[in-house]
Amino acid sequence: MTATATVRVMSPEEIAARAGGETPYLLWPERSTHFAEREMRLRQLANAHPMREFLLFAADLAHAQQAALARFPAVRLPDHDLLDQAASRLAPPIPAIDWSRDPQWIAQLRELLRELPASIPEATRETIARVEAAPDDWIEAQADCLLAGVTHGLDLAAAPLIAAALQVYFTRLLLSVQSGASSRGQPFGRIEDETVCPCCASKPVASVVRASGELLGQRYLQCSLCSLQWHMVRIKCAHCLSTQSIAYQSLQRADDEPDTEAAAAASAHAEVCDGCGHYLKIFHADRDPHVDAVADDLASITLDLLVSESGSRRHGVNLMLLFGDPEPEPPDPGAA
């Protein structure tokens, strides 16, 4: 007689319960390398990619973001009472939409723009000049639109520039609050709505399945704004949290497809929920250890087009590439 073994497959709920005690819930961006690693990934993906020029522009932005994060001055932080209140309500302590932004972020935006290379296309240089010269209140209004996910009134050409500075600012906030944590307890943790960032309540850009150590096989959603990553079990809709009717779509490589685009596509899937009609991309670091959620999301825009054809809507957002109706340019600051 041959011995047999019974293998029981755990439900997503059981996986979640076990993961809560064994897997770190949060992963933090590294201040000294975060945007630099994104820059390197973007330059790698840009090679022979149909969106080469845009990916290289995004890489230049990431380079300037790393420099901005390194020099970013001290900014106003939430006090202990605010952090305690947020924790008691299971709410994000620095909600992006409601947070009163330190004016310093606009000064850093202009510094960031001045660091962009002169070799970028003329149309982009013109947009940079417009944003540099724009009044602070126009920039703040654009930031409000970006953070609220409103495209009406948003200057789509200027949006990646403003978003880049907002990402640096909120990443600075995140890391400053975390580094100042004391015996009062961890300032960030699980919140009531696990579909958004536990720090700033922004949507994720995508999710990444990790490939090393205790994180092997674990899926983390990455915030589109502050870059905090939070754990969510796999085979679970990041929009409605359903564990039913989950399917995956991916791109197949054509014979004439460049190797770099094929590499990006090989690590990317869209996790689609037939129940709520939403999807979120999932990237696999076990297939490509250099995966970066923002960079790989930009390089796999074709997958978004494929999935949207079936009527599915994206749960996440990439602030480096937004779509909508074009809006009029801001008024000339020098006009009477």
C-alpha cells in the first residue's frame, strides 16, 4: 500500500490571519535610494521601448526627486494627539486631501524643476517654465485636484511635475514621522479601509509580489503618493476586498517585440475582479528582481488598454501619467 498525504489549501482569510503575525504589515521607502532605484529601473525599461522618451523623462524626474528628498528641510509634522486620535479611529494620520501642506513643498518644487536637464524636449521645457512662473495659489489648486483625483481643472501637462514634488513632500512626511516614533507606539498601522494607504489614504499605484527572505511570495500594495507599502493577501480584490471571481490578464510577447518591453510584460499581470469591475496591476519580483511599481506600471500601459477594453476600471493611479480632457493653461503671471 502506498501512503498518501492530504493537502489542505488555506482560504485567503486563513492566509491573512497567519500573515498578520508572521509578515511585516508595512514596508518603508529607503530615503537614500528610493527614487534613485526608480530612476535606474526607468532607464532600463526605456531601452527600445515604444514610450522611450517619456520613460527617460520620468527617469530625469526621479533623479531630481532623489536630490530633493535628500535636501528637503524640516516640515510641520502631526503632533502626538493627532496621531493618537487617528490610531483610535483606525484612520490614516496624514490624509493627503485634508492635510494642511507646508508651503515649503512649493519652494522645493521649483528647486526640483531647476534640476531637470536642458536636453528634455522643448514642449516639456515650456511646461516647466510655466509651472516655475505660476502663482503659488494656482500650484496649490493643481495639487488639490491631483490629490482628490479630479481631472476637471487639472493641467495634465504640468501634473507629473507637481505630482513629483508632492511625492517627495509626502515621502518626507512619512519618514520623518516614522523616525520620530517613540515609546508612545507605532504611528502607522492597519486602518479601517485597507484599500488605501495607511499613512495618507491615497490609492495604490500597483502591487508587487516579493521574492526574498521572510517576504517571499507576499504581496504588497504601494502608495502612489508617499510610497509606503502595505501587505494584502493575494487573490483578493484591492478595491472591494472580495476573494471571489478574481482573474488575471497579461500580455503575450509578439515576435517583433523588443526584449525590454517583453521583460516588463512578463512580470506584470492585471488582477481583475469580475464582482466590482475593478483591477490592479501586480508585478512579480521573482521574475524580475528590479521591479519598481511606478516604473513598471508606466512601462506596461498596454496592459491597461487591454484590460479597459473589457470594461474594467483601474483601482490604482500613477501620478506620473494621468488621462482626461485637456485644460487651459494657467494665466501668465506677468500679465496685468
